[in-house]
Amino acid sequence: MAKKESTLKNMLIALMVITIVSGGVLGFIYGLTKPAIDQVEANKNKAAIEEVLKTDVAIAHIETQVIEDLTYNLAFGADNQFIGAAIKTYSKNGFGGRIDLMVGMLANGNINKVSVLSQAETPGLGANMVNEKFKGQFDGKNPADFKLKVKKDGGDVDAITAATISSRAFSEAVDLAVRGFEANKDQFMKGGNNE
């Protein structure tokens, strides 16, 4: 078999064939793994909802609403009484980029707990946002009495040592959830249709 001449046309054809085959293989592998990836994400969200809405009142059902980029998981008791909301919130201003949190807000307007869903902060510094020492300072706080800014900015949040940017982003994400909850609280209280 004769060797093909190395021309620009032949190289472009070879490159195109390699690209198409590689793209097809990647697409096939993605199609195979997507259901498992989606299941892991759903389990992670479910665990975070259970963590941030843990109270003495049992949750009978949850309704989900998406309002302005935030996902509200509204929890209702057996009598359709509004317990609170697990709000999937975010900030794009972390040191390592976007952070995603789940913030539990109770019907009385207090923050119940906060769970970190994803972050890419510096290990040993900003990544310490997952530790109870940092995120626990938000537990049970009334946002009317607890300023959701780091102390350096005039707030009440103790920043992570050497990770002020990460601490600001975390506080910003919690504040976004609180403001969204307050803006929609009356609507949430009317829910609980158990459809």
C-alpha cells in the first residue's frame, strides 16, 4: 500500500475523522454515566435538605419551586403547616469560583442550618467553610439581629482565617437565600396542597 502524501488536505481530513470519533465516544460514555451522576446529585440534595431542615416536627411532604435562580424546597408537616424551606443558593464570588449552599430557613424566619453542596476553595483555607466551626455560626440565627457580612465589612460573621474572600462569598450566598425567603414567605405559607 502506497504511503499517502502529507498535505494540508489529508491532515485536515485525518484530524476531522479523529475529532468525530472522539466526540462520538465521549458522547456515548456521557450517555451511559449521566443517570448515575444525576442520581448522586439528587441524593446529595436530599441529604442536604434533611440536614438543614432537621427539627422536632416531622416533614410530611416537600414542594419544590424555582424562583429567580434559587430552588426552594418547601417543607410541610402532616397538617400541611409550613415548617420551612431548604433553599439551594449560590455565590459566584468565591476565591475558587462558584460555591453552592443549601440554607434551611424556618417558618419564623430564622436560619436553621447551612450545608455546603459544592465549592472549589483553597484546601486548608477557604475550603474550611465545610467545617462546623465556620458554618455553625449561622445556625439558629435571626437575620434581623445577625448581619450576614464578615466582621471586616461591619457584619457579625467570623471569617475563616486567611480566607476572607471565601467567607464573604459564603455570607453572600446565605444572604441571597434569606432575602429570597423573606420576599416569598407569604406565598410559601399558603402552599402545602400535597398534590
